[in-house]
Amino acid sequence: MLYVNLDSKLFSTVVASYNNRTDGHVFVLDSELSPLVGGEVPSELLSAISEHIDLERTDFSTQFQQDSQRVYVKVLSDYNWITVGVLDLDAVTDRSYHLFGYFTWGFVIFLFTASFFWLSAVAKLLAPIRALRKATRRVRYGDFAVQATPYGRDELGELTKDFNFMVSKIGQLIESQIAQKEREKDAEYRALQAQINPHFLYNTLNSIRWMAIIQKADNIKMVIESLARLLRNSTNKMDSVISVAEEISILKDYVEIELVAYNSKFSVTYQIDDSTLGCQCLKFLLQPLVENAIFHGVLPSERVGEIMVEVKRVDESIWLRVVDNGVGFDSKDETPHGRQNHFNSIGLDTLRERLDAHYSTQSSMTIESVINQHTSVTVVLPAREVIC
């Protein structure tokens, strides 16, 4: 036979740790329903236990509802003990509500926190896209000075840099085109200013021509006919394109007039490549070059002037050269042959502007000169056939 001595204080301590809770209580009773551990049992509870308990059954257990309490009863027949557990349903419900409230508030806080961080991340991701979209809208309305701020070194940052580079290049191109158009308009305006309206001269020249014919003054007749043809050609737009053959014909009319005016103080020779006669050329391109050669080259010289006009094809280009044996000038002088404008001559500077406006970078004009020896002006144009 085994005897066990139970320390009731230790047992009471274990039960008391549970009884400190607000939602339940534990009692240990003997077979007479007298309390052993857990304190006094309420009389209503004892009455309910006595109604539901059956001490004759081995390991009897049951549970029942007592007001707002749930009662669990277990009979330990080996020790003649009755354990009673009482669960306060209201307290459990209140505790559940509290837990649910805590959980709800925690979920709401978590949701707001997660939403804040998510929105921050999305805003950070969308910021460069919005900046690029805003810059694109400004470009659409013609603002090519806009520059989008690149964010980071990822693909979007590289795209922003490429966008800035593209907009900058487009802006430069548009500015270049506008400047070129302005140069074209200015060149046309200055060319038109340099012209005279020949219509009122035609009748007068025709009358003088008939008077020269009647008086048999052939030299006057030749000069008037050359002048009339020259004036007729000047009525068209200065920057219109004609053939090299037509340009040479206009130049010869001008030279005939000057030869008569200066009593053949100079001579002009022509070296024209026949393959260039059908190529395009700006009207009145050679005339200002020959004019400068006459007035600022050979006329100031004491010797008889010699002017050579050469047109030849070099690869895919047309070279037009005017060479004189006049006084020349210092190549460092910024005003070769002066700046005076004569009949239908708009000067070398205006000629450069006309070339730049019509041919852009496809043309060039170079000047070479040695004092008291010679001056050579060469214009290079792209070889383009005249479209009839």
C-alpha cells in the first residue's frame, strides 16, 4: 500500500494563480461538497452542482449553464474530490470584445501605415514620369528650352537625359532655321533695295535707241541694248536660279557697258567649260565680282587691266573664278575692294549671305590677293542641273 502526503499549500498556490483571473474560478470540493481549495462556493452554485452531480459513477464529468456562468464538474473517485471550474461568460465576452477592438484598431493602424508607405513609394516612382510628362506638354506648346530633372540612374533617368538632349537639339535646329530664314529675308530685302524699277526706263531707252539708230551711233545703240537687257533681267527675284549660260550672258551685257564707259581701259576674257552651261547658278553672282575687279582692282592701277572669268566643273562642284591684275590688297584687310555699291552690285558681304541662304554649307567663297599683283575670288557651288 502506497501513502501519498499532499501539500495543500502548493496545490492552493497553483489553483490561486488561475483564480486571480477575472473570467473564471476553480474550486476543489470533497465528497460532502465542502471546499478544500479555492475558497467558499456560492450557495446557488452548490445547489446546482448537487443537482447535476452523480458520485456513484466513476470519473463522472458534466457541464451546465448557471445564469451567466458556464460550470464544468469533474469527479475524481480515487480521491473523492470534485473539481469545479466556473467560466464567467460575460467576462469572456467583454474580453473578446476588447481583443476584437484591439485587433480592429491594430489592423486600421497597419492599413494606414502600409497605405502611407505604399503611396510614398508610388509617388516617388511616379515623380519622374510626371516631370517628364509636364516637360513634354511644354514642348508641345513650343517651349524647347525646358529641361526635365533626371531622377536616379535607372532606365527612367536615362530616358529623361535622352529627352533633354533631344529637346535641346530640336531647339537649336529650330533657332538655326529661324536665323536662316531671317538671313534669307534680309538678303532678299537688301537685294531688292539695291535694284531700281526699270519699267519707267524702257520707253526712254527705246527712244534713245531709235535716236542712235537714226544718227547711226552704233556704240550708243549697243550700250542701250545691253542696258535694256540688263534691266529686264533685274526685274525678276534676285535669288532666283538660272543657268550658267544665262549668267554669262548677263555678265557680258554688263561688261559691254563698262568697256564703253571706260574706253577699253581693261579687257575681259572668258574660260567657260561647256559642261557647266546647263548647271544652276544664282542670278547676278558673277556681276558683283567683276564689278569689284573693275572699280577696285584694274581702274586704280596704272597698267591696262586684265580680267579673266573662269567657270569649270571639279568633281561634283562648279567653280566660278574672277581674277584681275589690279592693285590687290592686304589679305588681312577686312574691307577688300571696299564697300561701295555700284549699279546692281550688292557687295561681297551680301553675296556671301545669298550663298549661305540658298546653299547653306554646300557653297563657299574664298578671296586671294597680293598687293600690286592680282586678286582672285572663287565661288564653289554644288553641280546641279537646271530643271526646265
